[in-house]
Amino acid sequence: MHRRLIEDELTRLRDRLLIMSGAAEKAINFAALALIERDSELAQRVIREDDLIDQMEVEIDAMCVDILVLKQPAAGDLRFVVSIARAAPTIERIADHAVNIAKHAISLNDQPEMDTRIDVARMARTVQEMLVEGLDAFTAGDPELARSTIARDDEVDLLYEMLYAQVIEVMTRDSSAVARGADWLFTLKHLERIADYVTNICEQIVYMARGQVIKHTIW
């Protein structure tokens, strides 16, 4: 009976995290679209809906505490709860970065377009794919998928460096583009940080599945 009760609690906890993660993925998607399509109304929606993600993090934290105190999980169940307790704040920070991208989109939408195309869509798409793959790995408890997702962070870093250099070149060539360039540089950095946070979540998946800490290690 006790085992069935704790399994029900763990399922509810996992499902809540997945709902929160889906909301964060949607925030990234909408923020990128707001930037690409110069849609300030969509950017405002991302900002407004962030409160819901914040509330979900609070709820997940309370659920984790209740399980740890009242159910006293052991072994794999304990690692699962600890992993979710660590992942939820990370997902909340991912959503915060999406909000910041939306704010920069609003700023950029009030200014003329850059005279060169910044292919932020490719970088945003890669970051979103990483998050979806990370969530799939979490749901399946698949450490190998988590590791392959971590490896994609290098792809994001390369895109970041390429686009960063492109923006700097425009700013150097045209002093009137400095303000717009700064918004773009911050936007690129927010996307790069989201990929880092997905990497952190994937490290938690490896810990959850194997009890193995891979943070700060080369594998």
C-alpha cells in the first residue's frame, strides 16, 4: 500500500515538472518568434505568462518537501525527488531567459532592422530541440539520451560564437547599430545560457538513473 502511494506521488511530481517544462519550451518558441517576426504582442504574452511558470516551481518545491518528509523515499526514489527538486529551479531560470529574450525583442522591434541577417532562428531551434530531448530523456530515465543531448551544447556554442562575431562586425562598421547590436548580443547570450541549463538538467538525469555525478567531469 505504501509503495503504491509513493508511486502515485512520484507520478504526479513528474507530470507537474513536464507541464512546467512544456510551458518553458513554449516560452522559448514564442520569444524567438517574437524576435524573428517582430511581434511585440507575442513578446508581451511571454512576459505575462511567466508568472504561471514561477507558480509551478513553487508547487513542485512544496511537493518535493512533502514527499521527502512524509514518505521518506529511499534509493532510486530519493534520487528521483532530489533530481526534480534541482531541475525545477533550472527550468524556471530557462523561462526567465525566454522572458529576457522577449524584452529584447520588444526593444529591437522599435528600431530599424540590422543591415545583415542574424540567423537566430537556427540557434533558437537547436536550443528548443535540446530542451525537448532533455525532457524525453527525463521521462524515459534514459541516461544515454541525456548524454547525447549534453553533447549538442557544443553545437549551440559554435552558433553563438559565429553570430556574436557577426553582430560585432556590424557594430564596428556602423556606429548607429550599436544599441541594436547590444540587444542582439544579449539575446544570443540568453539562448546560450538556456543550452547550459538544459545540460544541467541532463546531468541530473544521469544522476537519477545511475547515481553517477558527471558535473565538472570529462566523459
